[in-house]
Amino acid sequence: MRQSNAYDLLPEEGRVLIKSSAIFKKPEVSDSTNYMTNQRQVAQLLVQLNQIVLDKPQVVKLALSCVLAGGHLLLQDLPGMGKTTLAQGLAQLLGLSFNRVQFTNDMLPADILGMSIYDQSTQSFEFRKGAIFTQLLLADEINRSSPKTQSALLEAMEERQVTQDGYSYPLPEPFFVIATQNPMQQAGVYPLPESQLDRFLMCLSLGYPSPAAERELLRGQDRRELLASLDAVLDTQAVLLARQGVQQVYVADVVLDYLQRLVAKTRISQEYHGLSPRGVLSLQRAAQAHAYVSGHQEVSPEDIQAVFAAVTDHRLGQRFMPLHVDGGQAAQTIAQRIINEVAVIV
């Protein structure tokens, strides 16, 4: 067990690590056999996905945590960094139905949602479902389309349904959106409004590969061929079981105290607006998912620290800036500053 009533704070590369000396109460799991089997499958999925997306184990782990938490994922980075590969690898290994939509500036909402077409034989309109009717939708380069087209996803991401001509059509269960976007410094892009950014549970960036990983890419098999060779590790029922497992991950009061102190810190600054209650719930759910993917049955402050930037930066107004703009140095994000300023225990 990792939790304790007293934590030793050990600064390491701007992060707070925790040593544990006592045990919190374990959660009661209704079907421990299925629970443990599912966690082993998730661990196997992580291993295979890390063979496709090289040298990014933490980003891969966070991406999987986001999906198993039932949230939508936004990947933002320069073109060609592996965002689409990560999304396709997740879909393949999760065993979910998958559609990819390439967003362009002339795209209309009906191109995604579908449209009603008049059928002369029945003398009535028939709704033809669009690409959004799938379990995992990849919205590629979402910010290349107009705000009107971007907003077509809002109802689907929140309500898991599409409304056209006064009728509502439920989306498959589970339903996830993985969207990619290019930096705002590039031409032909439209910024995502705050209301749409808030629909995404996490926002991640891959960044450049290490020299060793880049050499392996140069000498290794083409990523598309590797993706085609992947076999599904989970299926729809296993994904739904994992989502139930995430909800069962125990969160102790002392961990909730730490989470609330972090949230309170976001609400006292004049630089940015604080986290909403929906953002707070998203943070807790993401931390539970991270613990589940890590093979644990309870959340520790380490889990909150691991997901905090991915869950909060885009909600606090942090805009993605590629490294070359900052002279090759990654600027400290709002979330990282808050983590450094808030003690794990008081």
C-alpha cells in the first residue's frame, strides 16, 4: 500500500514524491477475480501500446487512464508527432469500433453527425447516421474546422446522443472522442472555446522523441504496419468492466483533503479562473483511473499529481506552446506551479 497518515516530501525534478508508512482501508470489490483479470489485461495493453508509441510511457498511461475513466482526450502537438498513431493504437487494442474524421475548413456539421434524406419510396425523410456513430471517434486536427463544425460535437460528448430534426439518436456505449489539434501559431486553425475544452477530461502533448527512440523509428518497422498487426486485448465488455473498476477505486479523506487544497489554490489567483465543480469531479475520476491502470485499489497523492496537469491546464487557460517557440525549453505550466506550492499534508 502507498498511503500513510504522514508523508515525507522528497523534491525530485519539481515533483513531490510520497513515502508511505501506514495502510488505508481497502475498497470492497464485488467481483475480485474479474477485477484482477481486467487489471492484468490493462497492463498487457499498456505494454503493447508502448511498443507502438515509443519513449512516451507516461503520456500513454495517461491516455489510457482518460479512456477508462470514461472521458474524452485532446492531443495537441506539432503535426507528425504521433498523435494519430496513439489514437489508432488505443482503438485497435481496446477492441472498439473506430472512425476517423479529418477536419477541414470547409467541413459542415452534417459531415460528422449525418443528415436526413428524402426517400421517395416511403415519401418520408430517413436519417443517415454520420461517422460519429461509433465507439471511438478520432477527430483529427479538430481546430482546422470552423467553430460551427466544432460545436457539432458538444452534445455528443456531453449527452452521448445526437439530435437532428427534433429526434435524438443514442450513440454506442461506450463512446469516446479523441481529438488532435495543431498549435495556434500555425496557419488555418481556429481556437477551441473554453466550453469545448472543458468537455475533454485530459489534454496531452507527446513532444519530440529521444534520440534513441528516433533511431528505433528510423530502423524499425513502419508504424502503420505495426498497427495493422495488433490484436485487441480488451473488448466492449472488458472496457465497461474497467470503467466500473475505476469507480470502485478507493479515495481516502486525507487524499481528498489534498485534492481540495489544490483546487482551492486555482481559485485564489487573478491570472486564471479556477476549476469548476465539474473540473474537480474530473480530477478525482482521472486519479482513480490512473490508480487502476497502475494496478492499485486506492488513490494516492501521487496519482493526483500524475494527472493534475493533464486535467487542469487546459481548463485554467494554459495554451499549448511548442518547444521550439520557447527556445527548446519547456515552460513550467500553471498546474506544475500549483503542485510545487501546495503541501501534500498540513
